[in-house]
Amino acid sequence: MKKPIVIIGIGEMGGVFARGFLRSGYPVFPVTRKMSLEEVSAELTDPELVLLAVAEKDLHNSLDTLPSAWRDKLVLLQNELLPGDWQQYSYTDPTIISVWFEKKKGQDAKVLIPSPAYGPHADLLKTALGNIDIPVRVLGDESELLFELVRKNVYILTTNIAGLKTGGTVSELWSQHRELANDVATEVIQIQEKLTGGTLESDRLIAGMIEAFEGDPDHKCMGRSAPARLQRALQLASQYQLTLPVLASLESLA
């Protein structure tokens, strides 16, 4: 029998991955909020991988408290994820997937574009999700991973923040409010440069954002997290002493 796969957090996204792993012949062990990670890790000392599928707000606490026996098995999938998020807890080689499919309650997963993955378990993710018709693209190196993580961040932050003003869909944002979308994306990229400590390819990132727009033109711009995303962006701008006039002009909408 194949080694078990541990999934911490069985929400909509965790459930999609669980189905893919089960379809691939892996036993899946779910860990809920009421369960002790230490007790479970004492029983499952050598899983194939440990998928951390908790909400974004719970990511850092989960990284900090993950049992030592599981640290080299980690797979991450959260939005607004960058290398510093796991490096600060001394993780050196986790598997990362930038999820480009949407899963809502009562609906099947909806793919925008193939989800890029990098790390020791990237091929397993490609196989498992491929078995449920969700395409995964395995990346070649860490520089590709960084680009893909930032691309996802630019997409999410731009659509959410601009959407506070425009509402509507991503296709409407780009066709009717392109200047605003470009300006918000440019300022978001400035924040991402501070977070990553390097210069980023702005034109390529915006082109990647547009590719995702085209993958699901009817995707709504503004989710429930949009006000909080703008507030975090403005806090980071203040922290890094960035002047971001477009984001600042939208502050009252958060």
C-alpha cells in the first residue's frame, strides 16, 4: 500500500486535493481543527506528504507549529504566498502549488489556467490533480516559482482592490477600466518587490495576469477578502515607505 497523505484543513480546496490523491491510490488522513497535530504525527511518522490546506490567516501559526516529523513533507497552496513566508520558519524545500482553479460549495472545481507547482512532490500533484481533470504544470527552478507566486498575487490583489471601485468581472475590469487595473497592478508589483527583495518583470507579470483574465473572463473581481487585502497592501506600503497614490485613493472603500 502507498504511504498515507495527511491533509491539514478539509475545506473546499482540501477536499479537491483529497479526491485527487484517493483517485491516485493514496490513503488520505484528514486533520481537523479539533485534532492534535502532535498526536497524529506520532501515529503517522512517515507520510508521503503533508498538505497544509488551512486558510491564509492560519498559515503562519500552522507553519510555526507543524510537527518536526512532517517538516520535510510539506506542501503549500495558499494565496498571497511568497518564499519569505516559509523561509522564516526554516523550511528549505517545501513543495508549492499556485492554485489556479476555483472551488465553491456545491460546485465542481473550475480551472482558469494550469496550476504551476515546484518541489519534491510536484510530479505527484500533477498526477493526482490530473486524475480529476485539473492540469498542473511542473516548474523547472525557483526563479520560475517566484514569478508564478508573484503573478498570482498580482492577479488576486489587482482584481480585488480595483474591484472595490469597479465591481463586475475581470473581463469588464480590463475592457472598461484598463487604466485603473494597470495602475493598481503596477503599485501591487512595487509592494511585491519589497517583499521579495528584488526587481520584478512588471510587463511580464501584467501579461500573466491578462492570461488568467482570459482563462475565466466572467470571474468576479471582488471577493469577501477584498477590503482586508487593500488594508494589508496599504500597511505594507507604509512599512516600506512606498508612495502608492492609486491604492491610497481607494482606502475609503476598504
